[in-house]
Amino acid sequence: MTLLERTMTRREALRAGLVGSVGLYIVACGGSTGGSSNAVTLNWITWNDHYMDDQLKAVHSSYQIDARVTLETDDSDGYLKIKQTKGQFDIASTDALWAPKFHSDGLTESFDISSIPASSQLYSVARDFPFWKDGSKTMGYPFGWSTIQIYYNPANVSPAPDSWHVLADSKYKGKVVAENQPTDLMAMAGLATGAKVPYGMTTDEIAKAKHFLQTCKPQFQKLVSQNSDVVKALADGSAWIGIENLGTDFRVKDAGGPTIKFVTPSEGTYGFIDCEQIVTASTNKDQFPKFINDMEQADWIAKNFIANGRPLFNEKAYKLLVDQGQKERADLLLYNKPEEALKMTLKGPSSNEQAYIDAFNEVFGA
Amino acid sequence: MTSSAGQAEAVVRGAGAIRARPRAVLTSRLGEYAGFGPVLLLFGGFFFAPLVLIVAYSFWQVIDYNVVQNWTLDNYRYFLSVPTYVRTFIATLWMTALATVLTIGIAFPFAYWLTRYVSRSWQRPLLLLVIIPFWTSYLLRVASWITILGEGGVVNRTLEALGLIHQPLSFLLYNRWAVIFVLVYLYFPFAALTLFSALERFDWNQLKAAMDLGAPPLTAIWRIMLPQIRPGVITAVIFVFIPILGEYLTPQLVGGVDGVMIGNLVVNFFVGAQYTRGAAIALLITAIAVAMLILFRRSLVLEQVYGR
């Protein structure tokens, strides 16, 4: 009787199972500590435009720091994940006024930005954003920014819009596309209806914003999950108006679409300034400056700009882009005007998120 | 060894055997249940425990992005008091029911044709064709319909090329009908395979006998065949209806603003960190699914479904 033909006894089966379980456990533990004894793996909750795969590989091979990326849908998603998983994450990417929220709730901690040599490559305004100041320290390492505005196809949208109220114009029924970001769309509606603090609206202001969205609803064709879906809709002509961040006109052109123009609505606009923060419960906090220094070098940031097309805060990368013949594109996307970032309504936590989501769902439900 | 010594040894051995027996029985019992362990771990740890947590969440509140354990019925009260959610629930139910009826309605004639008129050597390749879409990702299967039905899609371009239309037809996408159409496409294989399995074991002579005795074909199918394959039909309904009830991706991609289902509103709650509201509405969907299972419980005999 060969080994394969012989029936396995129950004891052997249990033993094999035990050995297998122990083996899996060892492999799993090995995976979490990294393959090499010197390598460090940092768990990073972020967005997919904050890194490039080549960049992570290069940082790993040069500096033995690996990054395991978890994508977040929004700041609130990151907030809850960090809160619930304690020290599972080492670095968090956060937006504008969300960073102080993370910080004040003890999820992240501030650091001396000058301890990161790459910070000398940043625009000076970015090193001193007042809302990220924590005494002599800063809450986050500045990465990029963008306003959210109206993009429109001039062949179909006339006259050129100058207000968010174009979204309520029945001429454009079924021709508007935006990303499905309930809180931000409510803030946009707040801007349109004159709310004083779009991310901190009162009950009356929320009601006005909700009513505005209701009048806009017939014009919305769809609420999508990705920027690329808005680009696609504008490129194939199925949408004439999109609510998106800087660079969408270039991305539509790159996708073979028509010339798209953008307008900053007279009521003002909103947007994000994002950064990388140290998670307080991380056990690898000492690796943060080194990792960020490696990741934020000008040549990588310039590549990131070319790939994703929105302004970043690395001034040295701007100079590289100018040298590479990208000045026109960089200037059109306001890369050389970081101070513009402070003129928009900054993205942040809502003072009454539940009321925002309730109102949004009540508009966009059946 | 003297006989008395032998007897004594036998007694000792016997006592040992008696002591050893409960241990052996216990080991044997543990061995019998060892196979149940992984399932217990999987469903206990990764299904039942999270379900209990979701139930608890549905009675809690979120205050300033923190889940606070204040026991309340507010989340349920809110859904039942806001007409939008009731309307969305009703829309979801009729869309799900219609998609299920259409799916079964298309799958049944196919399975009937396959089992009755196709030779056994061709049945397997044809069934393989039915499940080929499963080889690609669910997301791609849905997204491909945007390329087919979109304004610049295959259908519109073909109609334009044939001179039948001069402007792209916009009603092919981003409405409830587009969602139902794509759902039927997505869930057809589940229904077809289940119905094929049921029909394969049906005794066709009974149908012939009924018709020989004068029953019209549809009457014979209705009176003779359907009662016998009812468990298969009910299984197909369950396999199609319940997953569609919680659908989120298909309405998100091809439904647009007009094709929203209740799953989309659940997602908005989770995007906005309103976990307790999301948990409550998710449980309402689960309650409908459970109610449906209870409704069909008496008709569903597993032996009949799987042909034991």
C-alpha cells in the first residue's frame, strides 16, 4: 500500500491540521514583520494619488522601508479606521481641517517639520499653514491641494456659468456629473445658498442647502465613485457639466474628449489641502521622518504631478517641471500659487455629519 | 503466571480499560466534530459575531464621529418616518421582484430547452457558456454595460450607423430599467443552473402522459411539471431575489440618480461615518430577506433540491 492509498487516521489528520495551523500562523506573523530582518513595514492609510507603485518600490529597495497601503474613501473613513484599530496604522493622510480633528482626538501627533530635510523643498506658505500649527510643531507634512469647481463643455453650456446655480438650470437636465461625496456636496450647496460655514451649517442652513440640491437633482445624471468616471462622462459627451478638482480639463483632453473649461463660482469654492500625519499609537513613529523624506523628494513629486495633474506643495518639483517643459500646465493648475489654497472653504469634519447625510439621502433617495 | 495472578491482572487491565473508555469516547466525539470546527469558526466568528455587532450598532448613536452606546430606537424611527426611505424601500422591492421574475422567466425556457431537446454531450458545453461570465470580475461585467448602452456605446453607434437614429438614445442608461436589465443579465446564470438541476431529474414521461391524455402543453407544464420542480424554482428565486435586494454596485454604475436602490443609501451612511444609521437600514434589508426565507421554508426541501 502506498502512502497515498493508506487511509489517514483521525489522530494523523488532527496532527496534520495542527501543524498546518501553526505553519500558517508563523507565515502570517512573518508577513507582518516584513521579509527581511532589517526591513520596516509602515501601514499607511491614504488615497491612491499620494504614491506611485514605482516610488514605493524604489523607497523599499533604497532604504528598506516598505509601505503597506490601505485606501480610504474619505477622511471620516480614515478617522474611524484609525480609531478602531489603534496602532495598526503608522501614517494617515488627512485633509485640511480633518488634520486638527485627528490631532485633537489624540489619533495623530505633531512633529518638527524641520527634522525632515525634504521640507526645505516646500513652499514657505505650506510649512506654516496656521490650522496645522501646534506650537513650534506641525500636525502634518503638506502634500497637495485642489479647489473643487465647475467644469463645463462650452459647446453645450452657454452662457458660461458663473455660479453654482447653473446646476439648478433645467436646460442641463441629466447632464451633470459629480463624485458621490455627500458631505462635500452638501457643503457646495451651502456655499450656493450663502451658508456662513459650509461644513458647519445650522439646521436652517442645512434645510436651504437640501432644498437647493433638490432643485439640482434632475440635472444630475449620476453620482460616481471616482474622478475618472467624471472625466469619462465629460470626455464621451454624455455629461456637459462636472464638479471636480483641478486638472479635470487636462484629463478630459488626455482621454480624447472635447475642450472643457472651468469656472470658479462667484459664491466661492471649497477644496482640500492634504497632508501626512503620524499616528499616535504607531510603534514605528521613528521611521516617519525617514519615510516621508524619501517619498517627498522633488523628482517623485514632479512625476506625481504629471500623473495626477493637481498642484502639490513641493516648490523644487515645480522648478523641475519648468525645466521639463511643463511650466504652462503647472501654472494653469496653480502649482506656482500655493497661497490660493487658503482662499477656498477648507474641507473638514462637519459639525453635524448625521444631519448632512440624512439631508443628502433624503434628496437622492427614490 | 498463576491463575489468580492472571485474574488479578485482567481485573487491573479491565479497570484501566473502563477508565480509558470515557477518554476514548471523548476523543472520538471530538474527532467527529472536528470537521465542524472550520465552519463554526467561519460562520461564528465572521458572520454571527459581526451580525450581533450590527444589531447592537443599529440601536446606538454616532455623536461627533464616535459610536456612542446610547440605546435608542431613533435610527429605526427615523427610517420609518421619512418618506424618502419608504419610497426607496418600495422601489427596491419592486425592482428586485421584477428582476427576479424576468430572470426566472428567461432562465426557465432555457433550462427546459437544454434538458429536453439538447443531447447530453452538448448540455455541458452550453452550461459552461452560461457560467463563462463568472470568469470575469463582477465589476467588469457591470461596467461593460456602460460601454454597450452608453451614449457613445455599441448600441447607439450601431443604430446611428444604420441611420435609424440621428441623436444617441439617452434612455438606455441611468434609470431603473437599465438597472433591472443588467441585474437580469447578472443573475441569469444562478437561475439557469438551479433550474437545470431541477429539470434534469424530472421524469419527462409524466409530461408526455399528461399530453397524451389531452392536456395542452402549458397546462401539462403548469399542473404536472411545476409542482414537481417547485423546490428548484424556489431555490432559484432565493438565489436571485436576496442578493439583488442588497445590490449597490449595479445601481451605482448604471442606475444614475434615478436608479437608486436602498443599498446606495446605506453606502452613503457608511461614507459619512453614520454607522449606526447604516446598521439599522441594513438590518431592515436583512429582515426582508429572512421573512422571505421563512415564507418559502415549507416549500424548500433540500433533498428535493439536491436530489438525494
